[in-house]
Amino acid sequence: MAVVLIALATLVSCTSAGSTTSGTPTTSPTGRPDAGAGATAPGFATEPPAACGNPTESLRPAAGPPRASDYRTDGSLARVLERGYLIVGIDQSAFPFGYADVTDHNRLKGFDIDLVRQITADLFGSDDPSRLRFRVVPNNIREQSVANGTVDMVAKSVTVNCRRRAVVDFSSVYYESGQRLLVVDDTPAAAADHTKGLTGLPTGTRVCTVGGTTAADAVHATRGLIDVTGDNWTDCLVRIQQGQADAAIGDDTVMAGLQAQDRFIRVVGPKLTREPYGLEIGKGKPDLVRFVNASLERIRRDGTWRRLFDTYLARYIPESEGMTAPEAEYRD
């Protein structure tokens, strides 16, 4: 397994900037997006209350099925239709949300990936892969890429919060996650009091995170911990397997995905934060936001959301049997 993962890490780190339609990405590597929608456990800083009201409220779509003809206010949707394809920033190292499957010709798969494919099919009326271009977007230019129009949207398990809402707009929330710890068996970290989060880990614990995340900030701020920074989550897994880290911390979905790839690591303790995921879309594009929300409403209602959840997430989430799509919240 370690050999396969190292090969995947090499694949991620060796790709160059570019885009793809449905198969192998040709862009630079990226890690996971940072979190921080309100901390509930030691070691996480809380966002200032009411900084932008309720950041998860998005723009209400028109009633009925998603129809491009219903959204003609600002031209943002019309420009995408005229171009003939949607450009979406993604992650290819966050199993099971977005990853290149090395066992299937490096085809892009995951909850986020297939969610975007559904939205694109609604927009263009077909599942023609040429209608969708993927671009791997690093964390440090993610919002910038949306704001300057390099991509039409970003779909990489991004937590909706006020800080990001000041730069970009968001779709309605399509998934709710939370930060959790992952530890290596037979280490002091595995025997710690995991109900205390990071503060319960022994002094000297080496904790892997992805740079630029709220989890990384929390590790830096917790006395006695040693930060091990990975370029992406696959990198963190390889570092754990090579004995360079004793634990990791990140969204529970991604931590569960890492656990699924190695029998000697496990996710422990409660969720430490709330992480509502939304699709990032540029400011001044309400037509695009509303259409995406209409598509998400269809995905919630017709069973597609649950099908994607069962395909990619159910086996890794302890409470999966009762999981349903989060209800949308709108500000208008």
C-alpha cells in the first residue's frame, strides 16, 4: 500500500499547470482547503461572531428544475454557455472527495468531482465530458482564482465562513464535516485523551497537516506539538507511513479516507469543529450562484446526493446510515 501511495504522491507533485476534461489532471498539486467555521474544541480559534451574519446563507434559486433560461440577470451564466464548458478548480489528493484513481487510468473521482459533473449536466443538458474542464488549484490561490475568473468555481470541500465570504460568494451548503484527529497505532498519541483534541496529545507529538489550513494554525498554536507540514493529504499519509509523523488532523471525511488506505492508523475522538462545505463562485455572479443552487436542490431531492454519499463516503462515516443532505439556507 505504501508503494501505491508514494506513487500517487509522486503523480500529484510532478504534474504541471493546465486543465483536463474528464481524465488525468495536468495541473500543479494542492492540499486541502482550510477550515474554521466556528471551533468547538481546544486548540482551534473561533471566527468573530456575526462577522457577516450567517455565512452559509446563499442566493435563492428559481422554483422548479434547474433551467439556464431562468437566470439572465448579470450574464455570468450566459458567458459560460457561450464558451461551451465550465471550468472548475478541484483537489486531486483528498480521497474520497477528490482524487486521481491510479487503479483506473488516473481518472478523477470523488464526491466533489461527481457533484460538479451533475451540475454541468444540468447546465448543458448532457453528460458530455467536453463540457467540463478541471483545474487543480492550490490553497494559496484558491479564492484568487475564483475572484479573477481563472476558474468559474472551486469544488474542493471548502468550508463556508465570513473571511472567505468577503472575497467570494458561495453556493448553498452541500455537506457538513468537522475536524477530527487521526493517530498511529502503538504510539503515545494513540493512548492520549482524545476528547481534549490537540491539547490532549503528549508533548513532542508530530502532527501532520496541510499548510495554510486552520488545522495547521491550531497545531502551531498548541504548545508542545511538532508541526509536520504536508503539501497535500497524500503527502501526510506518506509521512506517517515513513515514520515522520505520529498523528494528523483535518476534516473527518479526509481523515477517514486516509484511514481507509492504511490499517495501522485510525480516526479518534469527537468532531472538534463544524465545517459546512460550499462551492466557491466569484462575486458579482448571482446568475451562476442561483443556477448552481437550483442544481443542488435537484441533487438533494431526487436521491442523487445519497447515491454519491453511498458511493464515496458511507463506508467511512460511522453515522452514515442516518446521513442526509443539509438543507439549503437562503438570504433572499
